[in-house]
Amino acid sequence: WLASQVPCMPSLFAERGYHTIVSHPNVPAFWNRINAYRRIGFQTYWSVSDFQQDDMNDEFLADASLYRQVSEKITPLLEEKKPIFNYILTYAGHWGYPLNENRPPRITTSSSIEEVGKYANVVYYSSRELMAFLKALQEKDPDGLIVVFGDHLPFLGENFAGYVESGLLTPTRSDFTPE
């Protein structure tokens, strides 16, 4: 639905001389990203075709590979001291929470909800892969500002089953409270 330019953070950075990059190993047309990213100010969009699919968790590029490839792509800019704003959207923790044979399950759970254990194991690996990337990035760019956030809670079963089972939420959605 984004039909025109919007003054978002990427465009503000671009106006101040930053090279603005978005890195997401997904299909550019999905969610109209190819247009949306441009309209909010990203100058470069690295999508699925810009990444070697060399370490896959089912259909998703593993974080370690994504971070390594992004690092390789931005290193010349960092060496030139070109300021960059690089938004990286990882795909590894997507629902289904698949892992490959190089990432065997390490965390067990007593939950009756299948997604709980699968998600815990994805977080186990994704957290370690993120921390390794951040350490390497800080060595290359010690003055860089790094912000990490999630875009939504993970799906942990129908009707928030994993959250209900753990006591974080009530079984009935209408009974949810801010507390």
C-alpha cells in the first residue's frame, strides 16, 4: 500500500550521506519489498538472488551465512570509511523453525507444544550466530551503532498455546490484559 516516498530513517540517513542498504534473503516481490524499501529510502536492496544459498535451514538461509555474506558486501564501504545504514532482516527464525544437520537440537523441553522446543533450538543457534557477527562487526567498525530487535512474537502453537501453557497468557484471548 506504500505508493509514494516516505521520510523514514533510511531516507534521513541517505540525505546525510549514508549509503542505505537493506539485506533480506527473500523474494523482492513478497510484501512488495522491492518498492517499499526504495520508497522509505533504501538505496540498495540485497534480496535472495544476491546471496549464495550455501547454508540452508530448509528454505531459509541460515543466519551465519547471511551475516558472513553481508559482512563481505559491506567491508569495502567500511574500509572506505563510507557511513552506512544497513538493515538486516534475518529469515532463519521463521515459523516452522527448521534447522539443518549442522544444527542438531540442543535444547529439550517438557512442553506439549511442538513449536516451543523447535523455536528454542532456533534461538540457541541464531543467538550464537548473531553474537559472532556482532563481534566481527565491532572489530571492523568499533564506532558503529548496532540495534537488534524482533518484529513480532514467535508463533508457539494455535491460540497462543505455548504462552498459555507457560502461564504468560490466559487461555482466552478476551481475558488478555496488559499485565
